[in-house]
Amino acid sequence: MSIQDFIKKSILESGAFDGASLTNIALGLVCALIMGAVIYLVYSKFYVGVIYSRSFAVTLVGMTVLTAMVTLAISTNIVISLGMVGALSIVRFRTAVKDPLDLLYLFWAITSGITSGAGMYLLALVAALIMIIMIIIFHSKQQKGRIYIAVIHYTSDEAGDNVIRAFGKMKYFIKSKTCRKEKTEMAVEIYCKNNDMFFMEKIRGIEGVEDATLIQYNGEYHG
């Protein structure tokens, strides 16, 4: 018997690809659905971006269930497993992930589906508890407030100095400053606690300021 024949016989007779019972399939898919729902709730509760995407949250649930289905199919049939590997190797996903934290939820959904499909329900549960605790801890450590970009147009250097003074003790960072003959455009990143917008009233009352626009910025403040 050649080495190739020995490997083939060992795989086929190992029992790893015996047909899964209906009970195991149902348990795997139900567990995946529950884990997907947990990920959906955690994502909805702790989302910190500007625009919440409900479609992405629902995708997390579907991805968990579908990954469990793929895992069940691979673990029960060697032919399907080889075909699935070949099919998935040519799939290319072009959807851009806007928030790096979304990658965490995507991998959480995928790994939960794999563990549920493999019958490792305790591992999926323990991993979910660790993930939830980690997210709660880091979420509580975040600064309470919002970050804005203020775009201000003014006509003199004195007005620009007064605009900077209007920020007072607030945390700010000058992002850009564009000069066009008499006019100057300045973009400033500002960290506001408790949504205090009183500084905008001060800026509006400064002589030489033509207009000021405040835009919420979905980013993180360092400083």
C-alpha cells in the first residue's frame, strides 16, 4: 500500500467525516443564532460611531449562522470540504470597513460560527463572556464627550487670535489653516464635554469672523 493510499484510508476511516445527526445540526445552528443575537445586541449597545448601520448589525447574525453551516458541511463530508475550500479561496470581498472596531465584531461572528458548528458550545460561551467584559471595560475608559471640527472664516490676524482665546481651556488642535488674500479659513478639532457649545457664541461675536461651522467628527482625540 502506498503512502497516498494509506492517508486516504486513514482519513475516510477516521470517523471525522461521518454524517452528522439532525440533533447536532440543529444544536449547532441554534447556538450560532443565539451567539449572533448576542453579538448584535452588544454591537447595538456599545456602538460609538456617528451613523449606526442596522444592516451591518444584522449581517453579524447572518454571518454567524452561515459560518456554522459551512463548518457543519465541512465536518461531515470530505468531498464538500475540499470543494468548499476551493470555492472560498477565489472569493474576494470588496466592502470597505469604515471603523476598525467593526473588524473585531466580524471576527467574533466568524469564530462563534466556527465553534458552534464544531460543537464547542462551551468555548463559544466563554469567549463571548470574555469579549463582553473586555468591551465593557474599554468602553467605560473612554472619555465622555464628543469631538467636533470647527471651520471658521475670518479676515484679520487679530480675529484669529481671538478665536483661539474663545476656546478657553478646551482641548483643541488646529488641523489646517488656509489663507486667501484677506480671508483665512481655519479648521480646528475640538473635544467638547457634555456637549457644551457656548464657545460658538463667543466666536460668532468676534469682530472679523464671517462665519463658523461645527461638524461632528467620528474620530479619537489624543492629548
